[in-house]
Amino acid sequence: MSTLAKVPCTIVTGFLGAGKTTLVRHVLENADRRLAVIVNEFGDVGIDGEILKSCGVENCPEDAIVELANGCLCCTVADDFVPALKSLLDRPNPPEHIVIETSGLALPKPLVKAFNWPEIASRVTVDGVIAVVDGAAVAAGRFADDPAAVARQRAEDSSLDHDNPLEEVFEDQILCADLILLNKADLMTDADRKAVIGEIGKVLPRAVALVETRHGQVPVKVLLGLGAAAEADLAARPSHHDLEGEHDHEDFDTFIVDLPAYASPQALVDRMVKAAEEHDVLRMKGFVEVDGKPMRLLVQGVGARIQHQFDRRWPDGAPRRGRLVVIGQKGFDQAGIRAILLG
């Protein structure tokens, strides 16, 4: 690569639990170039960063995975993102491609705009914005509001506010995309897939490629090398928040539960399912100790859908500290959730 060439960057966006980290891990394990990753957490426990660091990929060592947990990237561009990007570029052996995984609540457009900042504009470009969609969740109607029904309700009671912040975040991520991955296609019926693709098409004002995936398994050559230069194409990427001075996450809460060791993976999964079903839980993810097992158990939940696997050994001599990040709508019952998980 020429020293004058801009380093391409891929932004991976998508709602909570859509499969972004799984996709990034797939890229790390299969790319044939020197990579770096910037991963943004919603909350102060680096679960996603830990998942990526467990890959053990030679072309992306642990010190090339940068975790930003001080807030959503779209809100902390100046304080966190630009300095982190510059630190990677200033390395003696800088990356040939940088992958940026946003939090599930981030709006990608402010991040794309940041690539026009003078400090980095001549050094990097947005190769592409990839939006990962949880097809099964969308098919279940989590983001499919009925505009006609909303209009009828507003006509009946003008004091009601029917704005759905989850839907706005979802749509903003889609509107900024150069490539949409309809993930978890194996959990959808043919009718579901057709309906979700139709809903996505209604949101988009321009043609955007869509690929159906399972577990984020897409050839790396499809993901990297899009050459979109998205920072020069902002007008084609509308946002619900274009006219707003700032963006916040006051509609969501996050908290951390310190977990004890469990007798089996299913013992924890059963509690997580119960917590999700009884309370307004959007996302759970973390690590836990299982009695008699040398490896830590990674658990990830989207609503009541829970996945788990043993991902790496606990460090020798270090305490086995189980922790779970829980994300939900503002005001959800944190005490009730803790009681179920720990009771």
C-alpha cells in the first residue's frame, strides 16, 4: 500500500444483538491483511472486546483491538474516536484496514461525518458501512410500527407520543448502509424473509445491496473493499437526527450484575430467559463460571433468545469474576432482574 493511500475503514452498525461482534470475529479470522478493530460498548464492561480478543488471530493481535467504553461513539467522536483512530494510524506498523464496531444504540452517520475532520481526513476513508439486521427480531415486529394505526391513535388523543426510539435507531442504521446483512436468516420462514426485506426496502431511498446470512458468515471479499468513500456521500444517507444538535440514549438503561458460579450453563440460561420474559430486557451479554469447568462461559441474549458457549480458559491465578451486562428500556425493573438471576 502506498504511504499516500488512505487507510480504508469499515463501520459495522446494527441493533442490539444483531450479530455485529460475530461478524467482526469472522472478518478477523478470514481477512488476508493486517487489521485493527475499534469496538464500542454500551456500558463499562468490555464484553465484545473480550470476545474479539479470544480469537487469537495473528493479523490482529490483542493490542490492535481498541475498546471504547466511555459512551456511544456517535456522541463522543472528539473525545474518544478520533484520538483512538490516530493512535492506530501512528503506529510503526499501522493497520492496512480498520474495522469499527459501534454499540447497538449508535447512529452511524455522526461517525461517518467524523472522517471529514482535518486531523484524519487525509489519512482514512470509510470503505463502507455495513448494517447487520436481526432478521428474526424484525420479523417479530419489534421495529415494524403501523403508521396508519399511529395516525388513528394520534387523531383520537393528541396528547399521546407514539415515537418509537428503537425504530428510529434501526432506520438510521439502515439509511446509512452500503451493505445490509439480513442475519439469522435460518430463524425466519420464507414469508418472514419476504416481509422483512419489504420493510427494509420501504425505508431506503436508494438501492443498497442486501445479503441473507447465518451467524454473519459472508465471504470477506464481499465485506471489505466496497470503496464507498461514505464520508463524501453524506447527502445520500438521511437520518432522523439530521436537524438535532445532539443525540442521547435517555430511552435506555444499562446495568451490570456480578454473577456467582452456576452448576451448569442451563441453570443460568433458564434464569436469563425468565428475566427477559418477565421484564423489558433488550439485551444481555457476559461471562460466567460453571462449576468444575476451566473455561469461561460466554452468554448472549436478545430478548428471551439466549446463546452460550465456552470461549476461552480463565486466566491462571486470577479471580473468576462472572459479570452480565443488561440493557433495557428506561425504567425497567433492575431489582426484579437481579433477583431472578441471583435468587
